[in-house]
Amino acid sequence: MAKEKQYNSAQIQVLEGLEPVRKRPGMYIGGTGREGLHHLLKEIADNSVDEAIAGFASNLWVVMQKDGGLRVRDDGRGIPVDKHAKTGKSALETVLTVLHAGGKFGGGGYKVSSGLHGVGISVVNALSSKLIAEVHKDGTLYRQEYERGAPMTPIKKVGPTKETGTQITFYPDDTIFEEVDIEYEWTVDYLRHQAYLTKGLRTHVIDERTDKQYAFYFEGGIQSYVRHLNFGKDVVDDEAFYVEKQVEESMVEISIQYADAYTETVKAFANNVYNPDGGTHLTGFRAALTRVINDYARKNGLVKEKEENLSGEDTREGLTAVILVKLPDPQFEGQTKNKLGNPEVRSYVEQVLNEYFSYYLEEHPAVAKKIVGKALLAARARKAARAARENIIRKGVLEGSGLPGKLADCSSRDPTNSELYIVEGDSAGGSAKSGRDSSNQAILPLRGKVLNVERARLDRMLGNNEIVTLIKAIGVGIGDQFSMDGLRYHRIIIMTDADVDGSHISTLLLTFFFRHMRPIIEGGHLYLAKPPLYLMKGTGSKKWYAFSDEERDSIVQKLISDRKDRGTVINSEDDKRRQAGLTDVQRYKGLGEMDAEQLWETTMNPENRVLIQVRLDDAEKADAIFSKLMGTEVDMRKNFIQTHAKFVKDLDV
């Protein structure tokens, strides 16, 4: 038996200072990929936003330098530079080199802040190959440089200044991160949101690499944000409801606007941090909204005495709202801050919305009647949908007789190993059924274009055969019965023709999944198949598939180069193809032109196929795009198409 390795104090590692951050960066910023990289910029910029929330800063600049550095500047108070009693170092060096050092632990530096753990700026310092801190304070400019978290110089007085604030310039360490280029578009979106959430804050982004720049300032704060979210929609009232009220030591801000839509968009924030899973502020908001609308409806005879109350779901149809609470000691569930847990915040939000939204409805009777009328229509549609759903969807996992007849299911009952191909048309469906691997690949052919769910309530959707077939095949249900537990396939693949109609059908299906089965997208289960555009035949049985014009031309060029007897190459496309030894180049007009073997070989065989995973990086932007493309505003759709037409490739007209 081999001698066991001795385990004693010599095996215990003690990581000092910022060593733990460099050793395990994922523990502090979530990873070393794109998200982790952008988290660095957010940590520094959030400090400047906190200065603005506290009322000491009015500007935030982010500059992307040509040399790869990121410069973040504010006009706040400036990080203190006097000596810290406990560390013996300057306060600046302390916050840059000591984890859990900062002004956000109740010491009077900040009443409200988005960063509470005190590790942000020190973590950025540790993960930067170089960092330069400059502080304008008390008429003097101070400067100190660091490399990978270690100070290279003592803090120096550079000279006099009339400005105030902090400037941090950092260079993400390319030995830590997979890539070190911060995205301009991500930065623009982040700074736009911070300007919406912090009234009076001007945010600026300058990309010196491309000379692009943008600036944001929203006098209306979250009221402007709500109008932005509803841009292009037919709203009930042009002026969004807005209230700002201090309760105890907390501040509650709410803005509401209804639109002619069938979904709700409610965003909840605590101290400028987005809480995608909601929390106590969202719970309080929903309870108060339902109560206020029902009270108004009954008081004004819009809901009769014997009629049941409107449900919360009814009152939120077409709702767009932003809830922002600012509080001294937010309690988030988990380190990701996805959900707010402070119990007192629920009563704060309820109290404010009960009082002020009631006033709003009384003072705007025409708007109030439209809101109640919309909720009453939603209630009738909900009851109709419930009746329809009870007829077509069984509770639990849909099996046996519950599955649609059009579905050619796979033999596997393991969802993690099963795939569903949603195929355009019966012809392609037939080829797919013949060519598939029936052990784990199911085929669902859909006839024609599915219903545009952007313009339809649930009751109408459940009256559409293709939509019902889709719901039953996937197994997760819809509406208030939706549950990912019933998911029958962990890979759902939309396979349509590579033409205009195919693109339209894909967009209709994507709209359906985004609006009614978003967790499938968020879970990484939705894909687009990419069938080839060209079949290129050579002598004998040689053949090649090309997925774009560029790939077709590249194959032709390579074949010409490989031929020893290529002779003189002539510029015409036909001559080039002859020189390449090609006997035929066929452009597929649709999946139906492929036989079962070709469809399997090019689009369904896991070893050869090209699948594009549908990801949801920015739900807000996706919402706006679906509203433009699939909504009722023709002019917006026309403008979108004209703007993006020049980027379209392989358009089959």
C-alpha cells in the first residue's frame, strides 16, 4: 500500500492582500470571460454613481482609450487621501489594496449605495495589469500607480486643481481574462440605465478607438425610463404616472404607464441594482396595484357588486412600470442581488402606491376608465383561455393520447438527450422524419405561418391549431400553468427555409418563445438550424455544401488552387466553377428540395450540422425589437427594415 501523503500545516496556504482575487477571480467577478471583464468597469463606475446618489456628483465619464485602458471619472468628493488609522496607509491605498475596505459599512460615508461588500475597487486593482488612481481633492491633485494590485509608487501630490472627484484608469490583465476589449454598446446601455435611475446625473461615454461618443441626461428619471420602454407602443396616456416619496429612511420611486399590449414589463431596482427576480418591493407593488384598481372600479360602478374582483394578472396586462427603492441596508438573497429581501420595503411601496395611484386615478378619470376597461377585457379573455386550456392541455407531463398527431416523437424519454425539430411545411417534415435519428430526434411539422402572438391574447392563441400543437409537443404548458418541469426536449430546434418566408416563420416562432416561454430561451434550450444554401457537385460522387455566398466562393477558390491542371483562370463565375472541376452548383430554395439523406447529412447530423443557440443577452432590447417587428406600428417596422436592409445577406426575392 502506498504511503499516504502527510497532511499538516505545511499544506495550508495563506493568501495575503489581493492574492486570493488573482488566484480565484471567479469568486469575486463571476468568471474571466465577457461578463467578468465588464463587471470590472461596472464596479468602478458604480462607485461614481453612488457619489451621485448621495448628491455629491453630477457627471460620470467613461473613456475607452486607444491603448486598451479604461478611464472612469466623476466630479464627486474624491476618495480620501489622508492616513487611515488602522492600516497606517492613505485611505486611497487602503481601499485599493485591502478587501472589505470602503465607506459603505455604516461609517457615514454613504447612506445609500449599490456596492455594499467593499471589494469592488480592490478587486479591479488586483485583476488589472496596471491601474492609475487620480484624486482631485481640497485643491490638490493626487496620483498613485499600481501593477496587479501592488502599489508602484507612494501617493504623490501632482499639483493644484480647481476640480473635485476621482479618476481611475485601469488595464484589464490579459493573463487573467480571455479578452480585454470592453464593448462600446454594453457601456452605452449601462450608462443609459444609470442616467435613468439617477435623476440629475449626466453620463458620458467616449470611445477613442473609433471616435464614437454618447451622453445621457434624463430630467424625468424613471418616468423617462418608462416612456423609453413604451416607445413605439400605443399608450393609454402620454404622461406616465410618477411618484417619489420618502418613508422612514428609505426613498420610494414608482412610474407606471399602460400600453395597448398583452404582456407586462415591470422592472424592480434597489439602490440602482436591477433585481430580475423581484423581491419585497415588487410584491408590495403588485398587491397595491391590484387593490387600487379594484377599489376604483367598484367605487365607480365599473365592476358590479356581484362580480368577482379583477385578478392581479388582469390589472397588469399591458403594464409598463419601474420601481426604484433606495434604502440604507438592503438585504439581497444571494450574492447576485437578484432578489430584495427587506420585509419593511413591501409596506413602504404599498403605502406609497395605495395613496398616490388612487389620487392619480381620481384625477384622471378618462385614463382610469381605459385601464379598468383593459383589465375587464383581460379578465374575460383569461376565463375564455382557461376554458380552452382545460380542453386541450392535461395537467402534468403530456404523454400518450395527449400528444399531437402531427408529432413524430423520438423513442427516448430522457429530456436531456432528446431534440425537437420544428419544421416548416409537410414536405420538409416528411424528409426530416425519414432522415432523422428516431432514437432522440422528434419532428413537428407546422403548416404555414403561425399566429403572430404579439397581437393576440391567450384565448385567441389557444384557438390556433398550430400554437396548440406546439404547446402540447413541448410539454411546459402556458400562462399560469407554465412549468419547466414538463419540458420534454432539452434542445428545441427551429428549422425553416433560408428565404424570406422562412425568416418570417422563424421570427414568429421566436416571438412566441420570447413572450410566452422565455425560460426555455434563458435555459439555453432554443436553437436555429442553419441549412446550406448551395450543393456543389464535382466529378464522380464528390460534393460540397456551402452555407453562404462567401463560403461558396471560398470553396471554388480552394478547388482551383488545388488543381494542378488549372490553366488560366477566367473571371466569369461559370468559368471559375469549370476551372474548379465543378459539374453543378445548386442553390436550395427550401428544405423540401433536399431528400432525407441530404437533410440528415447537412442539417440534422450532430457531427456536421450548424446550430445557432438563441441567447437572451438583453431582454429590454429584445422586447423593443419584437415590438417593432411584430407590433401594430407600421412606420416603426418600415424604418427598422430600411435601417437594417444594408446588413441583410442571402435575401431570396
